[in-house]
Amino acid sequence: MRNIIHIYITDLKNITTNWVATVLILGLAVLPSLYAWFNIASSWDPYSQTSSISIAVANLDQGTSLRGTSINAGEEIIRSLQDNHSLGWRFTDEDSAIKGVRHGDDYAAIIIPADFSARIGTALSKELSKAEIIYYTNEKINAVAPKVTGKGASGIVEEVSKNFIQTANGAIFQIFNELGIELENELPTIKKVENLVFRIESHFPDLNRAMDTAIKDMNSASKLVNESQKTLPILEEIAQKGQKTAEALAGFAQQVSASSESLEPRVKQDLAILNEAAISVQQVISRIQQSDISPEEVKTLLKQGSDRAGEVAHIAERLSELFRKLDKAFPGSGAATAATNLISIRDRWLSLQKGFQDAEVALEQNGEVSAEQLAKLKQLADDVAKVSSEILNRYDSEIGPQISAGLAKTGTMAQTVQTELNRALKAVPDVKQLLQDASSGLAAGSKEALSVQNRLPEAEQQIKNLADRFRKLEQGGELQEIISLLKNNFEKESQFFAEPVVLKENRLYPIPNYGSGMSPFFTTLSLWVGALLLVSLLTVEVHHENINYLSIEVYFGRFFTFLTIAVFQALFVTIGDLFILGTYVVNPVWFVLFAVLISSVFMLIVYTLVSVFGNVGKAMAIVLLVLQLAGAGGTFPIQMTPAFFQSLHPYLPFTYAISMMREAVGGILWDIVQRDLLILMIFAAVAVVVGIGLKGPINRASNHLVRRARESKIIH
């Protein structure tokens, strides 16, 4: 131990008494800090500078006309981009845009074709054609820029799609609402026509009896005929007013046919959302059941699961209400069963929400969630997923087609009303003529009464047929139910279907800028680089005259010198991160202490490799640095790297050093720090064992090779 201390004290004296050595050592202590500082500063907040990334935009859209209204979706996009400063939009023509991307003046180009608005307008025609936005990108200029510009292009498409869905749904639901109001306003007229037909039908038995006794009681028959003649003009007048109703019903039939094509996919989309939400919750529960999850992450997942369950329960209730209305309008379509199942799904989601909330309470009180609670949550999630999947599977084969058939039947019913009203108008002159003839016959005498009596059954049959058609119309479907289904708040409905689910983001351990987020990686990397610089410029051997040290004394004595410099390297880089760069760190004291510890472990590993293996050890340290750059998950998540680096990840010192520094930056979870510290201590212990056990034998065995290498005059 005395010789170890002697070596260390001698090294310190040699450094402090030789100004050249002092300057060199000071430079070695500061140089790694510059490496970290420049990298952190250059990546401080790159995403706030995206407004300088040039994207050329060319609008060739010629616009179109929809129902007499001129639209130009391309111009709407240009106006919205002019107010969007997240990227550097450059508005130009097509040739200039493509040339700019090809020559690298622009990172990307967006071309809005001439038929863009026309293709969007095909949504109201039978032949649909999706609109296209042409996107060019130059991937040669920079590897990251295409990702940024691609996000901008996809954002344009998402905004156009959202606005189109909201506008199209709004127009459809507005048409439904107007039809429902118009049909409700004309309902009294329809009822008057219906009641008059029934009244005339009820008078015909009396008229027949009167005709049977006409010869005996001509006065009585004349009275009945006169009453019918008085009633008939009223019927004719109301029937003529009913022409407007017939035209409205005809328009209603056409609108029902058009709207039926859009209702079914919207409902299916919401059912798919329920199914996907159930699968998402299953994944959350599966993640909670894993053993490597932290209590904080469990708490976060339980909160997300609870919020998600409440939102989806609300969606299931709205869908159930819609299916109940569809069942009232179209009995036997299967909508009633779907509505019942959706109520069951809603109740299960509410139970699942309560289960999540109970689990949160249990976590707060006991520090963990019991296996029984997790099993109950999983069973509820499985039940919800099963029922949601069954409804979604049945929708295409049973429910959807039957609803479409019901809407088609409604259209047919409206056409029937129009046809029967037209027939009624055509039949009125015949009935009028018959009654006039009957009146003339009665006036002429009993001879003409027989002739009139023979023609009355024909008139009676026509009135009876018209009354039967009205009864059939009532039995086929209640008009009031159809009116209730059509009337709605079209603005709220269109907004809901345009964005049925809203993402609610909760940021855990927020870090205000990218540079601070990268400081754990660059700081850790600079400490390893600092260790490499030390072993490259300073010797690991001890050459004191007239003193023969043991290999273990040389190993520890010189290591303390390297360790002292490594500690100063850690202090310089971390204090500079905090006070020169202003890096965001939640726990600055632990940030410095963790860096000192990591620098010590790194120095021990690198020093041991060089002390034991010489120049080969330097190469090993460099190779280990290269592997850790890719395999430690410092920049990209390790799951995004090839399988080889994922397999190396748990065995690299960088993995646990970066993790420990991240805890100090974002907020410490001590169980993670304890794990990282334990594994770093294992690395240190292995290095010490290798240094003690192998330094002497390997150094003696390699002395001859080292002397021969030095004789080459190019290897030291």
C-alpha cells in the first residue's frame, strides 16, 4: 500500500513541478468538455428552426363547381400555408418547384394538381376519385430533413381530409334535418287527405243502401248524393294542395337514396373505434402485468386507461342511441340487438373505468396493484374486445345491409306516397262525374236510378283502393319515427364524425429543449473520450529509478493519477453543462455526482484494458466506444436498431451510465438509479479483477513483443 501511495504522490509532484506537464494535464481535463458542449449546443433546439427549411409549393388547381357554387380547394390550402410558419413555404410554379428540389435549393416540393378540387367534388357523384397531392423530396441533401418535410406534407393531407369530412357530413346531416322539418310541416295535409278518403269510404255503404231504395225513396237518395257532391270538392281542393307534398316526398326519396350510402360506413367506423380501443386497453393491461414496469409508469397507464374507458363509454352510448332510433324506424334490422350490445359495452367500459380507478387507489395505498385486480381488469377488457369484435363482424353481414335495406324501403315508401297522391288526383274527376250522373239520374226519375246504381260500385272500389293504400303506408313505417330520425343538430353531428376521438396528451418528466434531452448522451460520451485521451497521451507504466514495483502496485498507483484527472474531467463537463450552456437538469447535484462516478468507472475500464493489454487495449477501448455509440440507445430508442445492437444493449456500460444521467436530468426514480449503479459497480469489479489477475502475467509475456515493436521506431 505504501508503494501505491508513493507512486501517486510522485505523479502529483511531477505534474505540479513541470509547467509543461501541468498545461498538458489541464488541457486533457478540459478537452472532453468542449466535445460535449459543442454537440449539446449544436442540437439545442433544432425543431424550433424548421421555419428555415424551404419547401416549394405550386398550386395548379383550376377549381370546380358544386351545385352552382365555385370552389377551389388548392387556393384554400395556399391561404392556410401562408399563415403557417412552422416550415419555410416557398410559393412558386411547378417547374421552379421541381428544379429547386432537384438542385437542393428546396428540401421538398408539394404540387397541387389541376384536377384537385374536381376530384374532391366526385364525392357527390357515383364515380368517386380520390384527390392527390404530389410530393417530391431530395433525400440526398440531409437524412433528417425528409422526415420533417414529410410530416409537413402529411399534415396538409390530414387537414384537408378533416375539413372535407366535416363539410361533407355537415351537408348530409343538414339535408336530413331539412327533409325532416319539411316532412313534419306537411304532415297535417297528409292526414287531412287520409281522413277525407276514409270518410268518403265510410259513406259508400249508406249510398248503396240509398240506391237500393232509390225507386221507393228518391228524395232520400238525392240527399245522400248531394252530401257526397258537397264533400268531393273539398277532397279535390286538398288533393290539389297535396301536389306540393308529393313533390317533397319525391325529393325525400332521392335524398334517402343518396344518404344511405354514407351512413353505413360512418357507423362502421365508430364500431371499429370501439374495437381498436378495446385492443389498446388490453395492451395497456398486458404492459402493467409485466414485471419490469415501474410504479410511476403503472400509475400513468392506469390514469390513461381510466380516461380512455370513460371516452369510449360515451361513444358507445351515442352509438346505442343511434341504433335505437334505427330500430324504431326499421324494425327487424338487427339494430335493436346492436343497441343492447352497445349498452352492455358501455356498462363494461364504465366497469373497466371504475376498475382502473380502484387500481389507482390500491397503488396509492399499497404501492402496488394486486394480481386479482389486474386479472379482473384483463377479464373486463377481454369481454369488451370480444363483444366489440362480434358487433363489428356482424355489421357487414347483417346489421349494415338491413339498415341500408330499411333506408331503401323508406325511399320506396316515399315514392309510393307520391304515386298514390297522383292517382287520387286522377281519380277525383271520375268520382265527381259519377256523382253528377247519379244526381242527374235521381232528378230524371226512377228509370235512371238503376243506371246510376250499376256505376256506383266502380266509384266505391276506387275510393276503397285508395284508402287501402293509405292503410298499407301507415303499417309499413311510422312517418313520425322517420321525422324524429332525420331531425338533428347537423353542426354538432358533423363535428363529431370529423373528429370522433381527441388525443389528450400528458407529458411525464418534461424537458424543455432537445439539447437538454441529449445532454446525458453527449456528457457520457465525452467522459469515455476523455478516458481514451488520457491513456493515449499518458503512460500507464511506472519508471522510477532503483525501485522495482509489483505489477499490482503499478496498477493501482498509476490508476489513482488517472482517476484524479478523470474526476476533474467530470466536474468540468457537468458544471459547464449547467452554468455555461444552461442545460435543464432537475437534480443538478446528483447530475454532477453521477458524472464523477461514471467517469471513475469508465477510467477504470479503459485504464485496465491499456494497463493489461497495452496498445491492443487501446484498440479494444476504441472498438467498445464504437459499439456503445450504436448499441446504448443514446440517440434513437434501442428498439429501432438492428437485432445485433439490441442484443448487445444490456451488456454495455453506456446503457446504464446514460440511464443514470437521464434520471438526474428528468427526475430521479431511485429504483432505476440503484439498478444502474449496481451494474456499473459490476463492470468496475470485473475491471479490477482483470487488472489484478492478468496485468503481471500478460505484461511479462508481452515484454519481448513490445521491445521488438519499439525497435520499428514507429510504435511506442
